[in-house]
Amino acid sequence: HNIKGNLKVVAHRGASGHAPENTMAAFNKAVELEADYIELDLQMTKDGKLVVIHDPTVDRTTNGTGEVKEFTYEELRKLDAGSWYHKKFSGQKVPSLEEVLLTFKGKIGLLIEVKNPGLYDDLHVKLAEELNIFRKEKFENEEVIVQSFDFEWLEKFHTKIAHVPLGLLVKYRVQGVSNVQLKDWSSLVQFINPNKALVTNKLVKKIHSYNMRTMPYTVRDKKTIKPLLDAKVDGIITDYPDFFMNNKG
Ligand code: G3P
Ligand code: CA
């Protein structure tokens, strides 16, 4: 018996409970821990390269300081994105989206979060172009999902690459989610991914009734799993994919 069943396990910023977030080390760890997806956050460099880092600045997760958009890709690659977490991860770099697609496409699903679309011009065009390049080879259904807190950005992105499934993230501070909103959103997105504190059995039922699915974020504590499973969520975004591994003992 395992608790996983059909549940999609999404490694949040990679297996970020075990390795520095949004690095190749964290993504490799997610594969090792048998996650179904890696979640990753996008920002863009001064020279227009899509890169995988959570914050709009490099301060928290690298040894540098400043805004991502003020670095060229070459400059950004000189930073160490692993040492802040533990010295054994020194030498980890800020990955490009291209590198992540090349390395992981076909090995694990990608849940790409577009973090601060307002900071960058034409991010929707850039991302669509980059995904289109990969689609020419082999781009299976839901191998890549794009999510954002910004519904209007998702609408713009959709006009550039209609076949990519979309997710809308919902913050805890919203005052519930209405039927009208869900109906509206369901015309564009396949996933509503709320803060886990918003999840109730009723909300999940409503999401399902509009033919969408839900993968709440972010599980960091085993105690928070059962209520989500009881509510019948479709996936869980977690720093610890190992919580859901089959017991192979
Ligand atoms: O995948 C959803 C979750 O990652 C959103 O919050 O701050 O971790 O990007 P954050
Ligand atoms: Ca994220």
C-alpha cells in the first residue's frame, strides 16, 4: 500500500528540502526521489535569457547581489547558487531554462512558474518561443505545464502557444474562491493551484466540477498531507517528494 496512488508529486523548486532550490542538484534529487514533476521559477537576464531562480534578485540564493535583470547570462553563471545552502553544493549555478529542458525533458515533468512577469518585456513571447523549439522534437501532453499567479499574463501567453496546459496559482490571502471566478478561469486553465491552507473538500469538488484539477502548495510537514488527500487533490507541491515514495522496504 502506498499513499501516492494517482497523485502527482511535484518537487517544489526541485527537491528543495534536500538541496539548494532551483539548481540542477535539486532537480536531480527530485528525479532520484521519484517525483512526477519539478516545479521551477523563471526570471530573465539583461540579455533576455530565461533563467531558473525564485527571487527577482540574486541575493538570497547566490553569493552575489543585485537584480537578475541587471546581469547578463554570462555574469549570472559566475555566481555560486549552492554554497548558501551547504558547502557540499558549492559550484551549483543558476540554471537556464534551456539547460533544464535539455536535461530533464522526458525524465520528469516540468511545472514552470512565471514569477514576476511585470518586470520583463515580452516574457510571454520568449517563453513560447523557447517551448516551441522543444515541441518540434517530442512534447507530450502535460510534460510541461506553465503556471502563474497572474491570470492576465497566462492569457497573453496562451495566445502565443495554445497547446501548453496552464495553471493559476491562488494566494492564501484571497477571501475564498467564487463559482463565478472558477467558471471564468476554467475557460483558460487546467489547474488551480492554491496555497494548501485554502484547500477544503468543497473547494476541490468545485474545481473538479469545472473540469479542472488542483495541486496545492507547499507541503513541508507530513501532518499536512492527509487533509489534502482526503479532499482528493490531484497533486501536491512539496519540498520533500520522499514523503510520497513507495515503501520499497
Ligand atoms: O508552485 C507554487 C509555489 O511555488 C508558489 O510560491 O513562492 O514558492 O514560488 P513560491
Ligand atoms: Ca514557485
